[in-house]
Amino acid sequence: GAGVSQSPSNKVTEKGKDVELRCDPISGHTALYWYRQSLGQGLEFLIYFQGNSAPDKSGLPSDRFSAERTGGSVSTLTIQRTQQEDSAVYLCASSQGGGRGETQYFGPGTRLLVL
Amino acid sequence: AQKVTQAQTEISVVEKEDVTLDCVYETRDTTYYLFWYKQPPSGELVFLIRRNSFDEQNEISGRYSWNFQKSTSSFNFTITASQVVDSAVYFCAFPVNAGNMLTFGGGTRLMVKP
């Protein structure tokens, strides 16, 4: 079946603008995760959804970052008032039930560049 | 603290050489899981293997093999007869926070030259 998809694949924006990144998980997967990959910080966890709820938002770096998930499927990560340090690849992953040690399958990522 | 360390930041080999990528982890949990992912130049993280702490048997899949040793907290990955297509960044990862969040090692960039 289809894997995790993300859009856009690339996004260039100006400092101060808001951006929305979209993730479509594998069909039937109830757990969805957002990570960020940047040169200086490596791969960092941002937020985890189980269904439409986000029990773990511990990785969101500031209140400019928010995420939602609707219908237990598509998720949107929103960054308000973007800063240059937000430039990174944003990766989405999904797993079947979100249980301990489940395999997370990743999408191709969205490359965000803030000028 | 629970963390994963990949001490090798970059490895360069010539095609057909064998290469081992090291992964060392720290945890206080008695039950845990470990993962390896591959990130080719295209950027997508590709799942390679998941192991749980109950199973210390070595795993072999084609040219890939994994050596899990609880005694040394290591989960090393060997590619036999490397090929140019193996060139990628390889990440070892470890779920924390009740298993939801993956914490990744810094990654090892493998370059296989023809």
C-alpha cells in the first residue's frame, strides 16, 4: 500500500511568514509523529498523535509551533512567524497503534528554508 | 539518561569491502527496542530492522547483519561486500517516553566508492 506522504516537498519562505506542512500517514495507522532534522541538531522529536489527540508535545521548540490532526488521519504542522533557525527538514512518521517499540515508517520530508 | 551514540560520523570504503557501523545505547529499562534506519541521498528514512531486548540472536538479511550484545549495550550493523548503492547515512534509534518518541544517534555517513 501507499507509504507516508508529505507536502510540500520543498518550501521557501520569508522570515516572519507562517507555514503549514502536511502529512498523510499510512492508511489505518493510528499513531503519527513529527520530527525535525537540522544540521546542528540531528533528528529531533517534535510531537506525537494517537488518533486526534497529542499526548506528547514535549519536543515542540516554542509556542510558534503547533500541530493538529483531524479524522485520525492527516496532520498539519504549523510554524508561525518563521525564523531562520526553523530551516530544516520536517519528517513525519506513522505506526500502526503507537504501542511501545512499534516500527515508525517515515515520509520523504518537507525541506523548509526560511530566508 | 537514555541515549544512543554512533561514534563514527563518517566511513569511506571501496566497493566489496565489509563495513561495520557501531551503535551503543544507554538505558535503565529492562525491556526495550532498537532500530536501524537508512537515509539515502533522497532524504527519506528507510526502516531496516527492529530488535527487542529479549532476543540476542544475530540477524542476517542478505548482505546485512546485526550483532546485538546486551553485555556491551551495543547493536552493531555490518554490510558485507558493500556496494555503491549502500552509500547513505545510517541511524540507530531507540524509543523512549513509553515507546513513542524515537531518539536517534547522530548517524554514520557511509560512502562506498567504486
